[in-house]
Amino acid sequence: MPQFINLYMARLTVKILTAIYWLAALVWVVACKNVNRDVPFPSDEKEFATPVPKPFKLSEPRKIDWVFTNTDTLNLPLPKRIDFNKIPSKGFYPDGFHPLTFESQTLIDGFTVVL
């Protein structure tokens, strides 16, 4: 049974590749018209239409209803001091190099492996 499936898939693949070949050949024949001709260019037309000036008009004014909040009723967060000397820091390497904390080992001649 598996040999039948392999034979069927091989025949199907050949048919698909043949169809793709003939389709590509047809597109090449139809699309590749190497005709040396000049493209007509209108001499009196411009690429873009001339802009038409229009008068600038503002819309009718509307009243804005502002919502005011009383600052006395706000629950503000408690201020906290930050001691920047207690924050852990680590080096910044702009080129992306980070030094290794241990040595590499050579297992096979010519290959260096970091374990």
C-alpha cells in the first residue's frame, strides 16, 4: 500500500510541475512583447490639475462646558523618598559585550566550547 501512495504522489507531482511549466511558458509568450515603440505623451496636458482656490470659513462657534475638579477633595499619593545609592546597578556595555565570569574549555582541537 505505501508503494502505491508513493507512485501516486510522484505522478501527481509530475503533473503539477508540467502544468506550472506550461503556465509559465504561456505567460512568457503573452507578456513579453518586445516591441520598440514610443509611448504617446500629451504635450498640452499637465500631470496635476491646477488647484482651485476656495475661501476659508470657520464653523459656527460652540460653547465648551469645562468640568472643574476641586483640588481640595483629591486623594493624593503619599510622597516617598528614593535612595538611588541603594538601587543595585550593573555595567552598561553599548557594544553588547559582556565579559565571561569563567574560562572556556577546549574539548576538541580547533573547537572551543563554553560550558
